Amino acid sequence: MAVAAPARLRFFVVVLSTVVILTLGCGGGDDGAVTDPTASPATPTSTTSPDGASPAPTSTPETVPDPTPTATSQPAPTPEPTPTATPEPVPVDELAWEWLPSPANGIPLDVGITGLFRVDDRLLATGEIENFGGVMFLSDDGITWERTTDTTFGGHSPVAVASGGPGLVAVGTEILLDANGDQVNDAIVWVSADGRDWERVTDPDLTGPGRQEAFNVIATPYGLMGSGWGMDDFSIRDEDFMVWLSTDGRDWERVTTGLQAAGQQRVGLDPEINRHSIAARDTIVIVGLQQLPGAPNLSPAIWVSNDGATWEPATGAPLSEQGELNSISANDNLFVAVGSDGKDALVLVSSDGRTWERVAQDSLDARGTQRMSGIERSGEGFVAVGYTQPTNEQAFPAVWHSPDGRRWES
């Protein structure tokens, strides 16, 4: 599937600047004392005898007043804890970006960053050094970065990372050549307990005849899932999506049901730049591109699954159009997939992952060429990155933002 890809752009790390306001409150109670009233003594009474004589007055015993209770201080009520306000996500129309020059931030100038991931409360960047191979960096704040122990990468490049298994799981591809010079690549998985020290996993389902390449890994409701593309038989040159499942990050099973379709299907045109091409809610969605038998052009490809083991192609009119899908994200209500139709930025949305519609807006249809290469959720909205090329000579990095996935600004 030969396609002329636009000139590669290299993006360095950018940091989203945010302001968080925490509101603290306090509660309490006053000490209190209760005093009972004192009883008054009874008034003495006299009685008359039956014979009319007045007997000596009989004194009614004086009523002894109840002792006045000593005022007792009641313990002050324990103040109800005032919950700390949860920081609200920064609205996508208030995003601010700051350029961080290398190597002051800990990332050498000779490193090309290929992916940026949030894992738990840290950021992890994958990259590569020419003539060396894959490298990885950790950061707590996105500003200062620490290089991990990368000797176990063996010259190969991890391109995606997710939480799971013993802690973290990374995937990549080992480039191999057969006697005919064809690439017979194998998928690679590494695991780590802390993100600093990594161990390569050995599993026969990651290798085999033909070609297996892994580009993505995520945690789903059904376990860890890796995805990529490859071909089982070089003689027919039939490229297909590939999916692997694991419950622990070490033992993997390749699934094929519904994925081996006619024509060519693959994840992205540029395998060195991670595409984030899987998104999962109850439904799991993989996006990419395809060239159907007899079709003159590439078109978007979307596959869906209810369990990760059985797959089927999605439907909808936009999928018959020319173009490619490079990345997908989701909030609680919507899947949003982005890419290019060959000229303009392409945004497709779906509430269920199966039926899709195209978003049409002027911000996606500027002069020249626009291409979205990645999308991430920001609060309930989304941020997409890519490039715009007003002329045939120079391309510029571009950022689009949307409050809901349907309305976009650049």
C-alpha cells in the first residue's frame, strides 16, 4: 500500500500550564453548660383538731432542695471535615503552552520524542536516538525529566506505555529481515514495576511467520490490549489489524476473529510516531486506514469489539470517504477519531463506536492542507495536534481544541 506521506514534523515536549485554586473551610462548635433550676422550700401548714382546740402547730418537715447539679462542660462537637475542592480541568479554550528548550529539561538534543503518556500520577515520554535505539524519560511535572534504565530495550524503540501487569507495560517492534530482504518484524513487550527498570517479555504469540508490529497498548475493562498491524503471509501481501490480550502483561494471546478482512488495514502511515489508535469504554474501538479491493484510494478504517476477542468493522457513510484516521479518544458520551481526508483535517464522532458521522467546520477546512495526528481528552473536551500546510513548501505545528468533540477551534 504505497502512499506518499507528507514531510515529518518533529514535536518537542510542551507543557500545559494550569492554575488550581483550593478552597478550604473549617467548622466547629461552642462549649455549653446546662444548670437545673433549684426547688423552692414548701410553706408550713396548720391543722384544727376535732374538739376545736387548736393543737400546737405541727411543722411540716422542710423540703430539702435537690442539689444543684454542677455545671458540666459538654465536649465540643468534632468539626465536620471540609472537603478539599477538586481541581477542575482547565477549559480547552484557556490552554496555555510553554516551550521547554532541550537539554535544560533533561532531554538531550539528539532525542526524538515519539510519544507522551500519563501513567498514574507521572508523565512518561518515549523516544529514540539515531544509531542507538529507544529511550524513555519520566517526569512528575512535565518540566524536569529523568532518563530511565534503557539497556533492556536492546536498540529497539518502545512506542506506547500503559498501566498494568506488574506496574507498567510498554510495546514496540523488533525489526528483522528474512533471506529475501523482507521485514519479518516481531512485536515486543516490556514490563516494569516502577517505570525505571524494564524487562523484556518472551511470548510466542508476539512472534511468528510474516510480520507483527505493535504500536499501542491500553488497559480496558477486559484486561490489557495491544494493537498494531502485520501480515501472516508475504505471498499475498494482505495487511491486517492485529490485537493481543493479556491479564498480567507477561502472557499474551493474539486474537484474529473478525480482523482478517479483504484488502489492506493498518494503523497509521508513520509507524515511528505513536498514534493512540485504541479507545475503550464498554465498547473498544481501533482506528486506522484501509484500501479495499478495487478501491483507488485509502479510506478510514474502524473496528469495534464488545470484549476485545471478537471484532467487526464499524458502519457509516463517512467511512467510505477518502482519508485516514490516526488517533482516537473518548469521554463518557462520545468517541472522537481524527485524521485527514487528504486535504483537510478529518474528525469523526460516534456515541456507540459503531455508527459515525463527520464533523464539518471552517476551522477544519483552512487554506492548504491540514492533518490531525493525535487527540487527547481534556476535562469533558478534547485537544488535537497535527500540522497545517498553507503552501506546498512549509508545514507548521497546529493545535485544535473542542469543548465537546463537535465544535472545534484552532
